[in-house]
Amino acid sequence: MKNKTIKTNLIALCLTLLAVPSLLIGSMGFFTAKGELNKAGEKSLKNDVRYVLAMITMLDQQVKDGKLELEDAQEQVKETILGKKNGDGTRPISDRFDLGENGYVYIIDDKGNEIAHPFLEGENIWDVKTKDGTYASREIVKLANEGGGFIKFNWPLPDSDELADKITYTEKDPHWGWVVNAGTYMMDFNQGANKIIYTLLLTLGIALIIGSVIIVIYSKRLVTPIMNVEVAMKEVAHGNLLIGKFEVKNKDEIGRLAIHFQEMTDELKEIIHDVRSHSEQVAAASEQLSASSEETSRATEQISSAMQDIFTDADQQSKNANETAQTVIEMKNQIVSISQRTKETVESIHQTSKLANEGKQSLTDVTNQMKTIDRTVDDLGEVIEVLYQRSKDIASILQIITDIAEQTNLLALNASIEAARAGEHGKGFAVVASEVRKLAEQSTASAQQITEIIRHIQGNTLHAKETMSVAEGEVKSGIHLVDDASTNFGEIRHAFEHVLTEMDEIASAAVALEADTLSVVASVNQIADVSAETSSNTETIAAATEEQMATMEQMNASSLSLAKLAQDLQLRLGKFKA
């Protein structure tokens, strides 16, 4: 990154101070002038509309007085605000009204018909919309009917598709019902304000050029002495104190800075001469101190090595004793845990054995109940078989009844025929035969219903018989499985009794082992205490020896460091030319 100079910063600052106020003042002037011009333009629009309304009032009075025809009066208004109508239907824009380059007065009616217009006279603009969807003519008519006023909207420039802000003042004539409008583009109002911008930019450019020249000349006078001091400081930074005196004519802070820099250089020369002399003396003394400290350090190192061996052995013995004690303690804890878990296991085995006995008894009860169910199922199967056979017998009897009923019905029919042949004497017999036939039909129907019921009973009985056969097989299989389970429970109970005996023996052995472990722990702890005391005493002696050796090493290191510093100082002083 390129370093910025005082000269560059000074020029930039001065130009900024020159440009910013100028821009602020110019901008304020521009916007103020623009606002005033807009107000003056609006006033001009309003006055022009009022002038046209006054003309209409005057001409309308002449029409009422019979001095003018209405059509002539209206045409006179159109020619006054615009001009005579051309052959193509257009009218020129009159110079009577100063509304800017693109401004003009025009008239429409309440339905949007152009009464007087430079290019659109006779056309209807009621449904014409602006780009933003506004019906401009409708808004103008609405505003005129409400008393008049200003309205703004976007409208294309003449002979162009470019949109621009347009302002129109509208007011309605009470005599002819015309909506009189004076409109122009905002840029026609404030073109004068643009001249202020151009003048401002020109003035600012000239001021910046002149100011830049003045600032460059002044900054050169200001920066040149500083650059001379900078060159001298670079020489000093590279170790050259033999620079000559440089003359600075400035009487300000820069001149005083140069004088003080020259004084500082002279003081540095004297300091470097003194430091060189003292550094040589320090180097000689440090060499003697280093030799003495090396001899003392070697003797102390031998003593420290011997004490270190003693300490290492004692410490190792103490560690071994502690590790042994810790191992025995852990063993004791594990034995206690084993003993506790053995007791818990014995209790669990007792509980499990009890549950096994209860399970075996339950299986015995289940076996007895299953056998009872088996006998009941056998008896029920026999009953169902008998019921099935009885239903067959009933079906046979019902078939006989059905046959008898059919024969009776046939006999009753024959009797009815014979009674009909007998005529008057056979009427009573015919009635009896009819009743007999009805009874036979009812008997046949009842027999059929009973037969259907018996058929359902036989089906259900047969299904029950088959189900009982399956159930009988399942019950027998269940009895066999329960017998096997009962046998297994008996074997499990015997196995638990054997395990219980073994666990009692393990618990007794664990209690005895725990007592022996406590004795071993006490002995190992005593050995560990003796080893720790020996290690502590040896460590104290070794620490004192190491402390002395460290002190000697520190002295030796300090003397070497001092010698190194003296050597480095001499090397650094050699870089200065004083």
C-alpha cells in the first residue's frame, strides 16, 4: 500500500474545505430558486385561467346583450387563448400566455371533449389514462367541479414518448360550463434553476484550480524542511551519526524540530562512546565469574548425583510398598464384595428354590385340573354324540309325519272332490274335508320348519363334536407338557439345593480370606511408612544440593548471558559511526 504524504493530505483537506461549503451553498440556492420558480409558475397558471374566465364572462354578457352570437363569442375565446384554426384542425399556441416552451391553455367540457386544444380539438379524452393508470381528464373535471385547483400527473412530451411531470390549474366557467385549464411541464418552470447549477459548477471548478495551485505552493514550502529532517533520521536509523548540520529557515515548530533533532544526534554520539568503554569492562568481569561458577557447579553436581541415586532407590521402595498396600486393599475390597455378593446370591437361591417349589405345586394342581377337564371333555363328547343320534331319529320321525300329512292332504282333496259330486248332500262333508286339508298343510309346514331346525341342530352338533375332538387332543397334549414341566421343576429344585451348599462354603472361605488380608494390609502399610520417611529425608538433602547446584548454574548462566550481552552490545555499537 502506497504511503500517503503530508502534502497529499494537506491538498485533499484544503480542497474538501473549499468544495463542501460551495456545494452546500449552491445546492441550497438551487433548491430555493427551484421552489420559488415553481411557485411563480403556479401563480402564472392560475392568473392565465382567471384571465380566460374573465374574458368568457365579458363575452357572455355581450351575447346576452345581443351584440354577439354564442358561436362567435366562443370562437373568439379559442382564438385568443390559442389562435385561428388551421386546415388540419390544429391551432397554434398563442404567445399571449408565457407558460414555458411546452405550456398552453386548453378547454374541455364535463364529458372530456376537447373544446379548444392545439392538437386534439374535437376529440374525447375521457377514457385516456396516464402510464400509472390515472384518468387525467376525469380528475381535472372532478377538481374543477369542486371549485378548481392544481393537479399533477405524468404526461408525454410533445412529439415524444418520454414522460415528464406536468402541472395543470383548472377552474370551471359558470356561464358556458367549460372547464378552463392552463398546463405546462415542471421543467419549463425551473429551467432557470438549472442555470444556477451550471454557474455553481463553473465557479467551483475555477476555485478548485486556483486553490490547488496556491495549496501546492504553500505545501511545498511546508513539507521541504520536513523531508530534510526525514532524510537525516533515516541516516541515524542506519547507524550513521556523522551527518552534517542542515540549515532550516523556518521559525515555526518545524524549525524547532530540526534543532532538537541535531541536539539529540550529538547526545547519542557521547552515549555510544561511554557505552563502548563500559561494555569492554563488563565482558572481562563476566569471563572470570563464568570460570569460577563452572568449577563450583561440577563439585555440586557430583554430590547431587549421589544423593539422587539414594533418593531414587528410597522413592522406588516407597512406591513399591504403596502399590503393594493399594493392591492388597483392593484385593480386600474385592473379597468383601465377593462375600457380600455370595450372601446375596445365597438369599436369591433360597428365594428361587422357594419359587420353584411353589411352581412345582402349581403345575401339580394344573395337571389335576387338566385331567378333570379331559374327563369332562370325554363325557361331553359322548353326550354330543347321543344328541346327534337323537336328532337323526327326530328327523326320521318328522319325515314320517310329513308323509302322513301329504297322504292326509291327498285324501282330503279326494273327499272334497267326492263331496262336490254329491252336491247339496255333500256340503257338510266338504267343509270337514277342507278343514282336514288345512290341518294337513299346517302339519306339513310345521314338519318342514322342525326339519330345518333339526338340520341346524345337527350341523351345530356335528361342529361341536369335531371341536370337542380337537379339544380332547389339545387337553391330552397339555397334560403331557405339564407333566414334563413338573419333572423339570423338580430337577431345578435339586440343582438349587446343590448350588446353595456350594455357595455356603464359598461364603465361609471369603470371610476367612478377608481376615488374612487385613493382617497383610497392616504389615505393608508399616513398610510403606518407613520407606516414605527415608525417601523424605533423602529428598530434603537432594533438594538442598540441587538448589545449590541450580544457584551455581544460574550464576554461570548469568555470567554467560552477561558476556553475551556485552558482546552483542559491542557488535551493535560497532554499527554506529560516531
